[in-house]
Amino acid sequence: MASKAGIDSAIDWVESQRKTLSDWHATVWDFHEPAWREYRSAAWYVDLLRKQGFEVEEASGGMPTAFCATWSNGDGPTIGSYAEYDAVPGNNQDRVPYKKLRDGIHHAAAGHTDPHSALGISALGGVLAAKAAMEKHGIKGRLKFLGEPAEKVCGSKPVHAAKGYYDDMDAAVSFHPSFGTVRANTAIWDTHCGSYWSAIYTFVCEEPETWKSVGAPGGSNAHTMARAPGANDALCLMYTTTKYTKESMLPHTGTWTLNEAILGSGDATADNLAPRFSQIQYSWRAPTLAMQQRIAEVLDNNAEHVAGITHCTVTKRWETKTRVGLPNHAMAEVCWRNLEKIGAPVWDEEAFTFCREIQKNLGVEPMEQPVLDAMGMLCPPEAGEAQLRAMLPPWQVNYTSDDYVDWTWHTPTVRLIVGRCGLKAPEGYDYPNWAWNALGGHAATIDPTIFCAAKTIGATIIDLLTSPEDLQRARDEFNERTGGGIGGSKWVPPLLPPDFDPPIGFHWPEYVETVRGREWYVPVTA
């Protein structure tokens, strides 16, 4: 009885706070801060959680934009969840039904795509809903809510995991808005995310003068001597060599990817001097750790060779290394029954009007019901699993990547997916990215996702706190899959060391304060 009353109270709390949750989401969406630089977003969460009675550790794990918040209502299980709040550079879009930059913001500035703004507010709403129900019904237990920055580079969760932040939880709920019509509105069954590794290679031409340089006969100076190739050439060779070797890294089967980003270069080095410094970041996703390791070996080999060619030294710095996701059917069942009780998101005529305006502005015939059907339909976990398995080779156990997977090795964890507003399209037509981003910022189109997810998270937390048998089933399954829990015979430990220094000091995209005011780090030009 306590379980049902508590669940109903958590759901009712979310319903009573719809306007507040919508306003909170608008606030974080408007911060639109990128990975490792979510200063305002993190500070906003910390301040709000303290006002809600949580004890909050700021800069948890040595990450300035991370936090760890706890609240207790007496002895009982500890249930965890988390917020993400990083946005993506190059996705600056206003919350309007046409392509438009935010006023006064550089076109390359960050914007929320998935959107993590909704992810974070949904989880926050669920945790606060559980807290309200616990207080109303005297339900004992402890809530743990973490701020997880830099998910787009899978940054914080492997660090928190390595430093022990997840080890005291009895269960956890991970949430993400749906990113497609496969497995919308469900709890993930078996095929969880795969692994994501990322490393930064720095090339430095420390002693360009020691390059063997022979001048022309007669007088010579720096303008007539051959110079060392230098760091820019090292970066270019690393880029092209890796493109050539990518074809031979792994068999052409399974979903694996390798991408690069240039973080820094010699900039405006004098034309007659060797560029001294360059940095390139590689990030790769694969369904197995063995595949990840092979890619790393090829990258390391390439870096050593091009450094030798260009008269540079090279250093490698890991940004992140995640494991692969560990299923927990018991947790999925608890979460699913609460999602089933609550139902999928429902969009109203105001949302449809906004969707039709996007279609009209893109030259698409406006549709009477423009939202993808799957986003408003429940998908049982086993059915969602079958949808995805039909797309994958039989040997592939994990798919895509997200750093929530590091939670799954420390506590029984469910991955909740809730549909978000997406547009139906004429056959052969793809909507531009700005439309997807605008739908994630407009209240009428994103709020139904937030309300559904918050209710489901809050209800699931209360269910776990008041159903000892379900929590024990989840723990038993976790122990079986890991060979005895944390440290068990089948348990995979964190891939980063406990003393790992988070990679916050690199030249990540960010907003900066200058004499011209606050601007994106790429200056506005004519």
C-alpha cells in the first residue's frame, strides 16, 4: 500500500510542478554551455539542490562543473540518478520554427541537441518527486543525484566511477530522451551502449634548430635555411595517416566509428619559423573493449611515426575510457511497469501548430498530425530489443556509446528512454538539424517528454524504496552478472585510475569574457 500511495504522490508532484519544470528547462536550455565548460548550468543545479535540502559537493571528482548531491530521510536504500547539461558546438538555434541564431551569439556557438537540458530537468524532477513522496509518506531511504558534465565526450562518469562515487548506491535510474523511432518509450533490455574512448595527441617541436639544415652558398639566415617540418606538419600527417590506416584497423562489420577534432595548432607562427605546437583529439566507439584497444594501438603507432618524420615529440593524454553497458532485467521490469502506468508523452494542438510551422517554412506540406507516431507509443522492453537486434549482427552485444555505462558496473541500473517530439517526413526527405534543435527548446514540444520522464523516474525510485523484493532481485542479478558484485570474477573495473586528472585544461570550445563582453571563443568577424 505504501508503495502505491508513494508512487501516486510522486506522479502528482510532477503534475503540480509542470510550470516550474518547464521554466527550469528553459533556463538550462538558454545557458547552452559546451562540454567541460558548463559553469552556469552546474552552479544553477547546485544552488537549487541546496535550497531543496540536499547536501552538495561541488566540483566532485576534481571536475569544476560536476557535483554530487545527497538527501536522506532515514536509514534505507540509496537510489541514484543524474543530470547532464552540456550542449554541442555548432548547433546554435533559437526556439523558433525557422532557422535562426540566438540573438548576438556566434553561429558556431553551442546549442542543445538531444537535448541534455531536458535530460537533466527530467531526472531532477523525478528525484524531487521521490523526495516529496518520501516526506509525505515517511518512506525511508537516501537519494543521490550527480551532476555529470561533458557527456558528449563521455567525460565525467568514468571519472566519478574511478573515484568511487557510485559504490554506495543500491540502484540507479539513467534516462535519455529518445533519439529515434527504434526503442522509443521503453526500458533497455539487453543491448546497452558500447564503449567510447578518446585521447589527445600533442606534438611539440622543442628544438627546431637541431634539424639538420644546410643553407645556400654564401651568407644565410632564418629566411634562407631549411626549417624543421614542425608541429603543423605532424598534425596533418597524423590526420592523413590515420585516414589511410582506418580501413585496416578492424573488419568491416559491427558499428564502430573513429572521428577526430583539432584542438590547437601553431596559430600565427612566423612563416619562417617551425610551428612549435599542435593537438589533435581522436574519439572512437566500438561494441567491445578489444576493438577499442586495437584502434588505440594503431593511433599510437601513427603518432610515433609522424612525430619522428616531423622532428617533434609526441605525448598522449587520455580524455576518457568507458566500459560497455551491463543489463539488469529486474531494474528494467520495475521501470517499465511505472512507464506503462504513466503512459507515453502526449502532444497537444499548440505543439502540432509549432511543428506545422516548421514544415511550412521548409516547404513541406503541413500535416494534420505531424509528430512521429513512435514517439507517443509505448514499446515493451523485449519488443524494443527485437527492433534493435534486427539491425545488428548476431555477435554484437552492445551498440553506440554513452558514459552512463560506467554506472552499470557499480550498481543495478536501468536505462529509461522516453519519446521526444520528432517530425513525420515525406518519403525521401530529411529535416535539417536546426528543426530538431528547435523542437527541443520550445516548451510545447519538449515539456511532454520531461513530464513523462520525471513521473517515471520518481515512481521508479519510490517503487524500489518500498519493494525490498524487487531491489533484492536487482542486486542478485547484478551479483550474478558481475560474478559477485564489485570486484567479482566477471566485474570489469574502471578503465581510468583513481588518481586520474580530469582533462579540463585543454582548449575546449567555450564562452569567454573579453573587453568586448561575453562571446563565443571564436570572435565575431565582418
